[in-house]
Amino acid sequence: MVSIDKFTLNEMARLLVALLKKEEFIHPNKIGHLQYFVNQKGEELDKEILHDLLKIAIENKKFHSEAFFRTIIVQILLYHKDFVLSDAAFTDQVMSIYTGKCPKCGHEHPTENLAYFGLICDKNLKDKLRSKVLNILSSKFDPDLYYIATIYELITYNSHLDYFINYIKPMPKMAGPSLLGAREEAHNYCLNQLIHIAYRFEINLGDIKFDKFKGCSDYYDWLLDMKNFDYKKFQAKWISEYPTKPYFDKMKEVRQIKESVQLALKERYNRLLAGYYFNNLI
Ligand SMILES: [Zn+2]
């Protein structure tokens, strides 16, 4: 991208915003370019411009690609931490677009965008979004909405934890030791999310309601009870399956994990595994 000073960049962006407000038809390719531009220059753009782009992303149905709306939010969170949205009418529009069938384009957009949006809203609007999200979850449970709203603390995990547990299907039990690699074994997307929430919010995985997930695979048995796991069945590569802080914090508490990974690295050095080990486990 051509290097231009911040003042000129914002002047040009203002002209672009004025044009976009008037322009009804925008080719999808252009939206991709605009998204790239926001991603690259979000730090230098004035927050008023990002605010205008956020409005365009909602008001013009051609922009209803979830990625564009979320791209702007990410840039605001990264570089404009003092940005707090307090526009109730705009929030109503956002809520109508991300709940059920969109009144502007007729499609159903991912409801978890409500939770991302909550990250840049003031307390009143957050309360409003929270009620909306809780209503959606109670009337038609949406696992992605529950996960994102919980992780970003718009709602508390216990509001719909049982809904989420009921929603997730346990995997068929595997006969004998797994011949699959960790990648294939760790494929239960929602169960991964549930375990992430449990680690993050210190939920007791020994509770009877998690029993239905036990005994299906060595990998999940390990995640569900690291302390009492039979480490003869442990595979060092499991530590790199879901490399997030709550996971590593749990692993750090268990001596056998460190020892097993050390041993695996001695037998066969692996740069990726070594990186995770040295950066997160010791
Ligand atoms: Zn739409």
C-alpha cells in the first residue's frame, strides 16, 4: 500500500465515506478491498470514520458480510480503546439485522455478531444486548452465540450452560486405543468450546453433567480430567491442539504433562511442540 500521511489518509477516507453513503450498488470485490484497507489502516483512521463505516456496514445491505462488520470492530478494539458507542437507535438496527431473518436483505446473519458488537458499546446498550441475547438463547439456542457472548463476558456462563451441554452430542465411543492423530480426534468443535469455557471460568468438569462426554476418546478424557488421566495413553502433540491461555494454565498444574512432553522432545525434536512447551508450560 502506498505510504501517505495520516492527515491525507483521513481526508481521503472522509471522501470515500461520503461516496459510500450515497452509493447503493457496490461490487462485492470492492467490499473486499475496503475491508483490506480498514484492516491495514485501522490504527491511523479517525474513530469517527470507523464509526461511519460501521453504520454503512449495517445500513447498506451490500455490506452485510459478517466479516466487514467484524473487521471494523476488531480495529476499534485494537487501536481506539476510548471508543464507546452510545447510539441506541443504531443498536436497535444492529439487533434487528442479527436476529432471525434480516429485514434489509432477507438472509440470516450470524447472531454472535451481537456479542462482538457489545464489546464497543456503553453499559446501557450492553444491558440491552444482554437481554436480547438471553432471549434468543432461551427461545432458540444458538451455540456460537452462547460461546462468544460468554467468552466476551456479555452474559455469564451459567445462564445457558445446561442448554449447551444438552446441545453437544458426545462422540461415538472408540474401540481400543485410538489410531487417529490428535487432529482427527479433537474434532468435536462444540465440545472444544465447552471445555474452553470450563477452563476459563473454573467450572468443575468432574460434575455428573459432563459424564456423557467421558470414555469416548483418550484426548477428551485427558481434557476432562488432566489430573487423574492415565499418562501411558498421553500423546505430547495434544498440547498443541487448542493453544490458548486457559488450556496452558490447566496443563501447567500437571507434572506428568511436562515430563511427557520433555520425553517426547528428547526422543524426537519438534520445533512447534518445543515452542509451545518452552513458551507456555515452564
Ligand atoms: Zn442483511
